[in-house]
Amino acid sequence: MIVQVLDHALVREAFDELARAGIPVVTVLTDIAGAERLAYVGLDNRAAGRTAGFLMGGLCRTAGKLAVVWGGQLYRSHEERESGFRSFLRNERPDLECLEVITGIDDHDVTRERLGEMIAKHRDIVGIYCVGGGVSGAADAVRNAGLARPITMIAHNFNADTKPYLLSGTIQAVIHQDMTRIASTALDCLCTRQGVPGHIGIPIEIVTRENMMHR
């Protein structure tokens, strides 16, 4: 099996049952703690979050507040990205204040509504980091706010949803993971029954409006 799962006790128990049945499992995109699995194939998500922090710190030219949107704390990948993002900025740009994280459950409408409420409450937001899905909702919230000054937005995954916002300049950069490479590597692990104790890293790519034509 190749799975993307929440890091939850019931899921870990299911992994143990699969292991006892001799069924190998590879986790992709997000890993799970202490589970019987063959390998994890995906980004180093803490490094991806620090990369987002590096980009945010370089693109935000003034002090201000930052909004962080994630799918929910049960996604280990989201937790690691958010932690890496805050860690980098805490050391390199302490003048950028991360507000309380917004849970958008990777949904367009929920993200648009909750982020819109935060922007209305904090008019000095200068940046938004979208840790997971619901990116189009976040971008719409920014456009609907009609702020006079631009907001720097960093998101994940270059796809049909994020491409239009990169083109329009609503999103400045996307941290990308090659899904074809992830799928191929995961299948190789299953076919050979060979994994690694840690994880099989996929390169962190940065896509902007100026280089997206090469994707």
C-alpha cells in the first residue's frame, strides 16, 4: 500500500495490523510517527518550512504580522513545515510576528472565510504562508480584502490551482514537490521491498512566475 495518512493512534494501529499480515506500506507526502512502514517518500518538511521562512523573510521588506494557514495538526507534514517556518523567522526576522495558526482543513471556502476574518482584524498583515491545501481560498481572501499594499504569499505545490495566482502575482513563490518522482520512488520501494529507516528525500523546488514555464 502507498498512503497519505493522518498521524493518529488508530492509523498507527492499522499499520501494525498490515505489518502482521505481511503487507508492506510506504507513506508519501507526510509521515507517521512510530509506525511499521517500509519507507517515507517525500520532502524534508521541516526544511521546506524553513525555506518558506527564508523566502518570506527576503520578500517582506517591512515589519508586520504573518498569517499561517494549515490543514490541521494531525498532518505531521503541516506541523513540521509550520515549525520550520517559525524557527527560521524567529532567528532571522524577529520583526515579523506570526499570528495564531488558522486551520483551513485544506478547503477553499473554509480557508477563504477564516483568513478573511483574520485580515479584517489585523490590517497590518504583510505575509501569508499556506502550509497545505486551500490555497485558492487564501488567495481569494487576499484579493477580496482590497488592501492598498501587497501581501507576500508563499504556498505549496505548483498545480492548476496555484498557477493562475502565480501569474497574477497574488502568490509570489510556491514550494513544490515532484509528484511523479514521489509516485515512481514509492512504487520502486514496494516492488523491491526495500526501504530505509528514515525517509527517501525528494528535492525541494521553488517555483515563481519567472521560472514556471520550465515546469
